[in-house]
Amino acid sequence: KCFHHKYLIKFQHILFVPIILLFARHGIMVDCYKDERRPVELLGLVLHISWLYYVLKLCTYPLLTYFIAGLYQSLLGLQLVSNHYYNDWEPIEKVGELSFPERQIKVNVNVANSPYTDWFYGGLQFHNEHHCFPKMPRYNLRFISEDLKKLLESNNIEYKSESFFIIIYKIIMHFKKVSDIKAQTSECSSSKCK
């Protein structure tokens, strides 16, 4: 544990969305760079940075343009993180007891949306389908979702789908509950509870 964890946990319900919006894009970029070191990937990175520099040079307000573009990517980061943080985490001992489809579904929630807004989520609103069929192109995930719902229903596995804002709200409320528990345990570990 880092020294700052005990302080950040108290405010995680307040900090969750701003931190994701401000830093998710950069976290995604760092992860991509750490994981992809093939020459073609490095060439792509150089071309991207060159193109970005050229486009921003044409803008009247390049930093503002970069920030606004980064916010959109951070919204996708928020959606991606929320797909995984929505459900309770299973104890590591219990994970081995779950079937593969059950494990993939229990760690996710789908974002319920209209087909007209699929472009905004980039296909990752179908996160249950993505986890069950990771190599399937994202534009096909909507087509497979009805079949996956039927399969899960026949195996008594719950298929979760909520609106984006409900998912964020429930995550924030869960983080608030955790910070309240942390505050109570901190008070009890001090001399007040002895």
C-alpha cells in the first residue's frame, strides 16, 4: 500500500470521475506504450505524434483543442472503467468455482443504449459480449447480444445492463459506502473506541 491510500479512500467517491476525466487518456497512452513495443507500433506512435503536432499547429487554441479531445477519450475511459467497477468483486477463492461464461459476465455490466449512439461508445457498451467473444469485431457485438442473453438465461446467469449514468451513480455510491466504512474503522482503531 502507498502512504496516500488511506487519505484518498476517504474521498474516492468525490475524486473518481474527475481523476478519470483528467488522467484516463494519459493512462491509456502509457499502458499502450508499455505493452506494445513492436516496431510497427512505435512507428504508429511517431506518426500519431507528428500528425497531432501538425493538426494542433493549425488550431487557434491548440491546448484547449487537445484538452477537449482528451476529454472525449477520457469519457470512453470512464465508460470502460465503469463496466468493470459496477459489480462486486468475487473473492479469489470463489473464482475457480465459476464457469468461464459466468466469470466473464459477473465482472461486467453493459451500457444500455440506442443503436443510434453506438458510435459514441465504440462498441464497448456491449462489455459482456466483448468478454465472452474478445476477438469479435465490436460492430458485431450488438448482433450477438440477443443470443448471449438467451444462453445466459438458459444457464441461470444474470445479464446486467444499465444506463451509463445509473452505472456511474451506483459506483460512486459504492465508493462512498467504502469510504464511510474506512472512516468508521479508522475511528475505532484510534483511542476513542478502546
